[in-house]
Amino acid sequence: MKQRPLALRMRPDHINDIIGQEHLVGEGKIVRRMVQAERLASMILYGPPGTGKTSMAVAVAKSLNIPVKILNAVVDKKKDMEIVVEEAKMTGHMVLVLDEVHRLDKAKQDFLLPHLESNIITMIGCTTSNPYHSINPAIRSRCHLFELHPLTLEDIKEAVIRAVEDTDNGLGEQSVKLSDDALNHLAFAANGDMRSALNGLELAVSSTPPDQDGNVFISLKTAEECMQKKSFSHDKDGDAHYDVISAFQKSIRGSDVNAALHYLGRLIEAGDLDSIARRMIVCAYEDIGLANPQAGPRAIAAVQAAERIGFPEARIPLSVAIIELCLSPKSNTAYKALDEALSDIRKGKSGEVPVHLKDSHYAGAQKLGRGVDYKYPHNYENGWVNQQYLPEPLKNKNYYQPKDSGKFEQALKQVYKKIQSDKK
């Protein structure tokens, strides 16, 4: 039994032993109410790795003394599910814990659905993906959806201490002595992932010889060596990835340098230069725009420099550009003006091009009156002359609404106001 990984051995056997997730298993909360009412329903538990999805599923089933089987939607075949169903028919009820439930193919899904509806099988699916995006609606509609949150530092510490003291399933027989600094580092470096912390603890204990008194002392240095690879919660194909990208762009838009640098750091740790580049350039034109027109070219230059030199040095031009983007004045007037023009066009509000603006570079155009009354602006003072450019139905439309967001756009606003005034 002790040959199994520590994280697996320390899985709770009862709902009362679950660490964290108080919003689900705390007193009066929904999963605990199911257990107390002995009315367990099919559910999908989703959240980051190491938050205890499978552990919670097994603990809930064991709390009700319901037989439980754990399968994986990717690895296990339809035949394995058929065996579970046959066992369920013999026992009257079975909880099927299905890891990677978002990878359930149609054949397995079609087989399971009638057994879920007849309640022979209660399925508890576990996934790191957002079920609203990744789970087939036929399965999703038959399950309650519960999100698990990353564990706090205190939750991780509690799990580590429990593992150190547990003589049945943990390391209690080995007289492990853990320094406060080592405990704090295990919890911090795990980044909310209990499995990572317990794996680090197990490696530290197994690789540290006992002293002359038989104690295994885990120092901060040992903990650091065993947690070199932090459990960074950032799957480039998962929802956490898009959440970080969203927070990155919104922090730039909100002029929060520190938050933008934090999320930039997370994207750098994930090695995702493509997303960094795209969002930086989009921000430069979408959120800063005419308030600082040079932000766009400089963001592109920073991205090109980063791509050429690669990480880790790529972080240097990126940091310079991010700070400029954050602290630049903000204006979205340019693309908002275009969006309003596009909206009119898509609603059929266009009208005919004024005849004096029509192409006159062909034989017979003059006879048709095309371009005849066009006034060439460069022939007039300041390169401007009052004439109609918009189609007749839209001739008084003002799409552009300038802001006083930066010196450049303030200057544009003055020119714009003068032109609008001179038109009247």
C-alpha cells in the first residue's frame, strides 16, 4: 500500500476529510446537503489541476457507502464502462468517477446516457476544462456543474501537515520534521495544487537520509530543490489561459502597470509569446489609439525584438512596451467611429456617392456630370474647402467623437471642431 504515491494514499475517505472547497462541502452547502439527504445526483466537478476533484468525488461516494469505480474517458474503453454497469446492476447502484470527462466520445456517451437516466449509475465527471465549452450538451444537461477553486496556502499547509502526521497512509512512521520555511515553500510553490505539494514532500522525505536519532529533517533548501518546477496553473489550451490573457489586456486598458506586469510574467512563464504579442498590438490600437499613435509601432517593434532574441531576454523589450502601454492616455474613438459607420452600412443606411466625387477618369464621364463640380482641396487656403462627401442620407452624420485623452488627439479635436464649424 505504501508503494502508491503519497498524494493517492492521502485521498479522503469521507466528506468531512476534504480540505478546502468550503463553498461546496461546508455546512449547509450543496454537495454536503446531497450527502446528508442521501440523494447523490450526477455532477461535473471542474477546476485547475490538484484542487481535489477526483478526491472529492470518491469521498462523497464513500460517505454514502456507495460502490465506486474510477475510469478515465480517454484511456478506458467502452468495454470498461460496460463492466461497471453490470456491477451496478448487481449492487443496485454505482458511482462512476470519470476523469477527463470532456474527452468522452460519442460511443461511450451514448452508452452511458440511459444508465444515468435510470439512476443505476451516478456519474461524477472531473475535468480541468470549462464544461460550458467542452462538455457535450447531452451530458451537461444531465449533470450539476460545480467549480472547484485553487486551494489556499493554508489549505495546502493543512494537507502537508496531515500527510506528515498520518501513520496509516502518510509519513507518520518516518518521524518527519518539517521546518516552517520548508512548509511555507511547499505551500507557496504548489500554487494551489495539493498534488504538487504532496509530491514535493514525498520526494523530499524519500531523498533525505534520517539523522542519528532517526528523524528526517526537511529544510527550506531541500524543499526548494524538490519544488523547482512550480505547478504553474496555465494550460495553453484551457480556460486559465484565456482568463490570464483577458486579465492582461484589461490591466493594460485600466492603466494598472503592476497587474499588467504580473499577467505578462504568467504568460512568459507559460512561454506564450504569440498571445503576448497579439494582445499588446491590439491594446496599442484598440485602447490607446489616437491618444498615443506611436504606441502601435513601438509595440510592434518590441514584439519583433522579442521574437528575434527569444526568452529569457525577450522579457526586456516586452516590459518596456507594457509599461508604456499602461501609462499612455487611452482612447478608443477611432475604431468606435468606424464601428458606427459599419453599423449604418449593415443596416442599409448608405445612399449614393455624391456625383461630384464619382470617378471621372473615363471617356463620357463629363457628359454624365461625374466629378464635374469637385473642388480640389489643395487649391484652397489651408488645403480645405467646404463640400459634401457623405451620401445625402448621411450628410450630417458625425461618427468620430474625439476625446481630450492625449496631446495628439487634443490637437485632432481642435481641427475636427473647426472643420465641423466651418461646414455650417
